[in-house]
Amino acid sequence: MRTSRKITAAVTMVLAAVSVASPSASADARAETAAAYKYRAHHDVSVQRVWDRVPTKASGLRPVVLTVGRQSVQERWAMFSDNRPGPDWHLTVTARGEAAYQGAFDKFTAMGYQPTMVTATGSGPDATFTAIWEKKAGRGTARHGIDAGQFSAANLNARRDGYIPVSVNVYGTSSSPRMVAVWAENPSRVSWSVTTSVPASEYQRVFDARVSAGYRPSAIAVEPGGLSYTTIWRNDKIGRWYAFHGMSAAQYQARFDEMTAKGLYPAWIDMENGVYAAIFGAR
């Protein structure tokens, strides 16, 4: 694997994109700060364990980001929840197949909820979809079961209609990948772009070029096989942030510990084939 690299992009932010060797591990983390900020984080969690780790509304926690991916032949979840304020929410964990996800979409949108993040893994009727739904103002749109060409066309339509992509995930197989994505209104007219299926060997170069142009990754999808990435880039300012890719479960845990010690928390997590990508920022 490649050695780690750290890049200083500007005086206001420090970026890191890493891929270093380390044995896999499974871990949960839970912490509370003196300022009453509470969070819970889990990764490398099986379907048997994920249900016990979904936050309840009574706990005061809400899901911020989650992912489901394949590690060998098994599904594994990662999730980060905290007690920051926000609209009413629901979480669907295991919608099996595109028809089941469509049913969940129809149900929750009819109730006034919008998907804010959707993650999927597997292919055909065995594909698993997991989504966060929030009851919030503003319009949104979503697509699933589309290929790279259809995703590109959907982004052109979104730009024309004043939307910005807020979530993207890639499922299916390496030879036949499929996209699930969500777009939201973009009243601030934030400039954005998307790079699709960038090989892992080229991703650092693309990362460097995008950051040099003033963009940051807001979502990184590890594609089936863990050998390429699809990324949403935004040209806006959020203060300090760090982005990592090409990590094992153990490396993700190490970065989680490092980042939370700095007061930075997961804003995005994705995993496929045991390969993690994550973005950390201030709460």
C-alpha cells in the first residue's frame, strides 16, 4: 500500500489523505464531553449488532452519518450519532433490494421526510439499502439503480434546477456498479462538482487538484471492490476538516481517536471491501 501523506492546502485548513498498512479490527467508541456534547460511534458492526446500536429518540441522539458495506462476504455497518439539534428523523437499516428501498422512499416522503443520506451494498435482490430520513423544509430529489452515465445526466439536471448533491453511494459489482444519490436545494449557489470512479492509484492526484482549486470533499463513496472512489466536491468554507481514504477498520479507529481528540467528528463515512473513507469536521 501507499505510504501516508499530509498536505497543507491553505492557512485555514489542513488536509490528509492516507493509505497505510495496519491489521483489521472491530471497535465501538462512546464519549461525552464536559460541555454536554454527547456522541456514539460504531464501526465494523454486524447486522446482528447494528440494531442495538441505532440511537433511540429518547436518548437525545440522532444519526449523523452511516454506511453499510461488504467485508469479504459479510455486511458491516459504521455509524456516528450525536446530540446536536435537528429535525425529526427516522432510520431504515435493511431494505433488501431496490423495490424495498423504493417502498421505504414512498412511505417516508409521503409523511414529509426526505432522505439525507443513503448507503447501499450488494447487488440485485440481495442489495441492502440503509437511509437517514429527516422532516425538513426545502425540496429534494433522489435516484437509485442508475449507472455512471445516468448519474452524470442527473447531475446536469440538478445543476440546471438549482440542486446540489448531498449523498452518493455505489453498490452492485465492480463490473456493473450502480449509484444511489440524493440532491437538495442549493439556495447559496455553492459551486460543486463530482468525480466518478477515480482509481485508488489516481485518487491522491485528483484530491490534490480539487483542493488546490478551493474545493473540499463532502461525500466519498468507496466503490465495489474498494479500488475506486466517487466524490462530491464543494467550494465552500467550513473551517478545519480532514479527509482520509484507503483505510482498514483499525486505521479508521486510529483516525477517529486522533480526530476526536482535536474536537473533530465524522461528517461522512463509507466502506466497501473492508476499505474505509471518512471526512471529519467540527460539529
